[in-house]
Amino acid sequence: MASAIISGMIHSRLYQKEQIIASARSQATLDRLLNAYGIRVTLDNQEVACRSDILFLAVKPYMYEEIIREIRDITDEGKIIVSIAAGISHARLNQYFDKPLKIVRAMPNTPAAVLEAMSALTPNPYVTSDEMQNVIEIFESFGKSEIIPESLMDAVIGVSGSSPAYVYMFIEAMADAAVADGMPRAQAYKFAAQAVYGSAKMVLETGMHPGALKDAVCSPGGTTIAAVVKLEEQGMRNAVISAQRCCVKRSKEMGNS
């Protein structure tokens, strides 16, 4: 996720590569970041915490307590902390830092790498409106963002944070079917991916209900309605809803562990 955000900020030209510094646990990861983006890199988390005005914590949730313990004493109250982790609440972050800090919980998704992320943002009371606008500007440099109440963050993880994986599976399945019908693999992926991209754009730009857009494609007795009937028979909607709610449940479990 950190790589996707860095890529988005640089490609959108909101920040120059010299303005970005990142740390990682291995030199191999740092070499990859340096070669890909030309940013400043270090193995020292404290150096990043000292140098940053806006500090992104983009590590696995189980690592948060350890990392924050390392940087807590040198993280002053003027910095903005952006936390990108499923299940780590404001209350827990406050507990880890053990002092009042400006914290924004964020949940972007990996399409940040192509400037098409969807990000949810929820600030704590110490973040001013001007500071929040700066954070929004960063996230909207690589996609779209919405401010939400923290109570909806688990739902966001299901519908947006994790959902690119579901969509990739859908594209792969459509491409497999096209290959079974004789289409070359690379061409099948292109047709399937563009169909998904265009359909999503129709929802966003027309403002029409997805059901109405679906109905507009379904001619009476035609090919599309035959496919829709089969998808309903196979329980597509139930599978998606069940999987997404399972994702949300896991996010809540992580927050309570």
C-alpha cells in the first residue's frame, strides 16, 4: 500500500521525490523503492519520524505497537500521523502513543498506483480543518476520498479496501470463460478489464442506480438476461455479500484482538 501511495503522489506531481522519505525493515525493500521512485530511503524509522511533517504508518497491524514504541518519544504534537491499518482504532493509537497527537485513520486501496484509489479518512479531534484539507489533498492526488465516521471504517475495508481482490477474481473468471471460447489470453484480459472499468465509470458519471444500468443491457429473451439468470442461479449476489461481510467481521476481530 505504501508503494502505491508513493507512486500516486509522485505521478500526480503533488510532491517531488526529494520531499518523500521512507523506511523499511530490509535493504532489499529500500533498494526497490529507490530504484522505482528515486525517493530518500533509510533503515531508521526514527529518522523518518524526525524529518516528516506528515507521517504515514503503512505497516502490518501486528507491527504497530512495536513501531510506535520506537518512534513515540521523538514524535511531537505538531506532526500529523496518518494510520493505514485495518482494525487499529483511534483509541488504540492514542494508547500506543500515550500523548495527544493529530491522527488520521485512512483506508485507501491499491488502485492508488494508477491514480484511481478510493480512500476513507477519519480524523481525531486534534486535527484542524486546514490540516485535514492537506491530508485530503494528498489522498486525492491518487484518487478519490471521503471523510467518514470511524464507526464505518470496517465497512469501508470490505467495500473498498479489500474489494480490488474480488474484482480481479471477477476479471480473471470472465477472461477464463473467453479463453474457453477461443479468445487469446491477453486479449481476454483486455476485454474483461475494460468492460469492468467502463461499467464502473458509468455508475460514477451517470449517477444511475446499478440495477437500472443492468436492466438497460438486458434485452427481452437476449444473451445478457440469460447470463444474469445463470448468475442468480449460482448465487453471485449472496457470494459477494457473504464474502464482504466476512471481510468486515475479520476487520472487527483484528480491532478487538
